[in-house]
Amino acid sequence: PIFTLKYNPLACPIQTILQWPMATPAGLALFLMPSVNEHFRNVLNAQGKFLSSPASLYVISQEPGGWLSKEALEAMGGFTNDFIYDPSKPHWGFTSWDDFFTRRFKDGARPLPAPYDPSVITSPCEGIVYNIAHNVLEHDFFWLKENAYSLASMLANHEFVPEFVGGTVYQSFLTILTYHRWHSPVTGVIVDVDFVPGTYYSSAPTVDMRSLSLEASQGYLTSVATRVNIYIQADAPNIGLLCLMCVGMAEVSSCEVTVKKGQSVVQGQEMGMFHFGGSTSCLVFRPGTKLRFADIAKVGDMQNIVKLNEPIMFVEV
């Protein structure tokens, strides 16, 4: 996609085409069908091959509409200071659109809080706080109520579901302009990695035909969209088991995990990434984890992008 602030939905062109039918009863039924999603998966895999190839580099330029143009760099904020690139090379050293999209931070660009404190939980992504929910139910009417979370659906009936009933969900939204890799919010051990196949263009029935309906459906998407759930047993006993849920949205349904079950991770360690566009993520906590949220965790503040590795929660004993 070209860079544009005027027509932001063009970042996900297929979603833009399907916007209106997505918000109809017929569209709700259609985009939930496994056979339909299987065909979309084939289409998106073909698109992904193009976006991962040198042929996609025509938009990684300093020309108007390019992602290295003055307008784009201003919109992304801090690009030249924060990210690894080489302006002496063609396309600043990026090898494809996806290579640009999954760009890495320079060392020290997102430092962890120091000294290390096991009672501090850090932001696993770079995003806007979408919602915080407490006393989350095992089963809820997520398709009828905005921002209702249903743990059995979110976690795909995993054996760990009972651990989280009555707990807390923290959800944040990653725009197309931000960083799209995920990092561990705690030090601990990966106890499971669960890939959950799902939908690509199903939006919540509570959302109308307004623009960006998937962005307004993020609570709903945690129960139906393609996602990966990474379960971490924190070293700190007052945190215990938690889940990082990474949810693909529309064209952005490729979730790559770079850790595996049984692996030890330290706070701030990279665990995976989204490919090709904006996405959403959740942290899910047990009811026994007593959380106090940092001031930066402000729900719905679209101007407040919580940075990777910033303290977002403090755990009380």
C-alpha cells in the first residue's frame, strides 16, 4: 500500500472493499464461514508473498506516497532516531514492504525500567490502550455486547481457561504506523504456544457501516479472528500464569512466533511479530494477580501510544 493519511483504509485494501457487506447480517454469516475464510487465507497468502518480495519496494521510497517521504516520516514520529535503517542503500536497506513493516528498533531505543523489578509488568507492544476489563467471564455474549470478553472463546477452550476466569484483560491496538513485534512483559517460561485459526473479515454485529469497522470490533475479534496465544509462567509468584494474545486483523493475520514451549524468556525479549498491517493484542491475567495500572494506561486516548517496555502495571503482593 502507498502511504496516505487522507485515505487511511487503503492500508488494508481488501477490508476497504468489503467494508459495507461486513456490517450486514448476511455479511456476518458469510465472513464467519470456515470455507469462506479458507479461500481468504489463500488470497492473503498470495498477497503476503508479494509484500515479502522485492517487487513491493516501489512504495519504500522518498517520493510522494512513499513510506520514506517527509510526510510519512513525520506521521511515524521518531523513525530516524528509533529504527535501524541505512540511507546510503536503495530503499534505506529494506528488502521488501514486509521487511520495512517489521523493522527493528535500534539498541537502547526502548529501554526496560531499571533496576529490574519483578513486580513490574511492561508493555509487550507499541500501541494505544483499547480496553481494560475486570472480572472477565468464562462465557459471555461477546457478539451482542461491545467489548465483552468470553475467555472460553478467546482461549479456544484451552486447558488453562479456568485459571483466568474472573481475571483481567488489557487490550491495545497497534496502528499501521507503529512497531509490530511483540516482547515478553515478564521474566518466566513459555508453557504453551497455541495457534488459533479464525476469521479475517468478520466484524461485530454491534458495529455499523462506519469506516474502520474492524478497529471498532477489537473486543469481538479476540474470540473469532486468527490469533496466537502465548502462555507464560512468570518467575514472580504474585504474577504466576498469564497469556499474551496476538490477534490478526483483516490483511494482518500472519502471526509469527519466535519462541517455543519450554523456553525461558526475560522481560523485554522478542517473542514474535505481526506481518503486513495493524493488529490488536491482549494480556490476560488470573484473578489472583492483583494489578495496579500505571497512569499511561489510559483507555481510548488515541494520542497516547504506550511504548514498548514501558511499565504498564504494578503487581501488589
